[in-house]
Amino acid sequence: MATTNRASLLTKTHKVLKKHYTPVAAPLDRNVLDHILFACCLENASYEKAEDVFARVQEMYFDWNEVRVTTVTELAESMGGLPDPVRAASGLKHVLQSIFETYYTFDLEHLKKQNQGVSVKEMAKYRSITPFVLSYTTQQALGGHSIPIDASAFDTFEVLGIASASDRQELRIPGLERAIPKTKGVEFGSLLHQLAADFHASPHSTRVKDILLEIAPGAKERLPKRAAKRKEHPARAPSSDKAKKPAAAATAPKTSPAKKGPVKNTAAKAPPKKKTASSSAVKKSKTTAVKKTKKVKKKSATKRISKSKPR
């Protein structure tokens, strides 16, 4: 992208955003460490959610050392409400761990007293510190001219045509600090972050879409598209049911269509069972057995009579 075109788009972006958003100023009582940890909560999130989570963490834990030794899973539960609580909790914990291992204290006010370039290089060595957190701390705590850009801001700039895929890989927007002067850097960073957070939370929002098109009318083609709804086809029987249907049809009785008048019993009579040789033989054996038992009974009766005494 040409430098003049990018600079004009950035200037127009600032002008349009001032009509739709109000800059959010950071509290004056925050020290360097507070700015770093708050930036871990603010990345890709709105100011309201970040402030709420930052205050909640301070209330739930005794001090930052307790947060440092807490598991990421437990810390993520207390940071619910952010777009990615696990990522934010991991960044917060690991930054605290790196700071403690470097200084054995959480006091970072010495970074304000030394050369700004040296302080920025020193903070860049902290484990898990992101370019957004580093840039936000440089701007808010050290008074440097560095506009924080997170993933949601890169997405917004790509739609507007300000950033390219290569810019995202390098994690920087060429000419950003030249197009936006230092006197307006804090204001522009706050306004941009609010638009980017809204775009990240609701990319298909009509309000966000109107703001983006007001800045760059040609961005319509680069806006995220809604997923097309699949046409619902009539439900088809699964293959397993197809195999079962013929068997069920064979066993089920056939029914004739309904007719007017009395219903006749059309059920076919069952054919008479044929007598098999085995069944007749069984019957004969039964009859002979019955006759033998009768004879035995008769003999036993006469024997009893003969043995009885005469009257």
C-alpha cells in the first residue's frame, strides 16, 4: 500500500472515530506494573470488561505474588468475561513470574527513571509479554509514542485496507506513529481499541459496519460474510433402516384400502395340519399305555375282593 494512501486513511479513521466514541483515560494512580497487568486484561477486550476483571482479580487474591503462584486454570475462572480468559490468565501469570525472577520484587518504578529505549528493551525480555502489552505500557506508563495494536485492531485495519497480511506477520503498521502525532497518540489508541473490540465481539454488527464503511467505502468487499444457511433436504431413511423395511413389510399383515359398506373378513383360513407319521405313532403309544394301566387297575381290584373275608 502507498504511504500517502495509508496516512490519509489513518487520518480519516481518527476523524470518524471521534464522532462515534469517547476516549478512555487510564487512572493516574496506576504504576508501571499495574499498566502491564491491566494491558494483559485489555488485549482484544473492551475497557469495561477489562476494568471489571482487573478489579476482580485484585479483590480475590491477597497480592500479586499469590496470583503468580496460582494455576492458569484457577486464574482463568476468576477472569471470566474476557474474550479469551485462558490466554489472558496465562499472560498475566507468566509476566508476573518473569518479573519476579528478574528483580525478586514487583516494583518497576525504576523503568521511569532510566532511558526509555533501555526500559522498552528490558520489558521486551519479559516472558509472554505481547507487542500490545509492551506498546500500551510504553505509552501509558513511560510516556512514549507507541500506539498499541492487538489482533482485533489488525483485523479492523485489514478490512479498512490499512494493514496487509505481511504487516500482521511483522506485528507493526508502517508509518502509524508518523501519521498520528504524539499529541494525539493516546486519544487515537483509545478510540481505535474501542472500535476493534466491538468488531471482535460482533463482526456482523450493523453499527460497526456503518462506521467501517464511513471510513473506507471500498471496504464493503472485505467485510466478513455471514455463513450461508444450508438448504434442508427431506429426511431420508438411513441405510440401516432400508434393510429392515422389507423384513417388517413381509411380517406385517396386508391391509386393503378402505371401502364403503360392511367390512368382510378376508383373512385366509389356515390350512389343516397334516398328520405326520411321528405324531400318529406317539398317539398309539399313548393309547396302549392307557389300556395297560386300566388292566393293571382291574387286576388289582379283583385281588382285593378275593382277599376280603366273607360276611
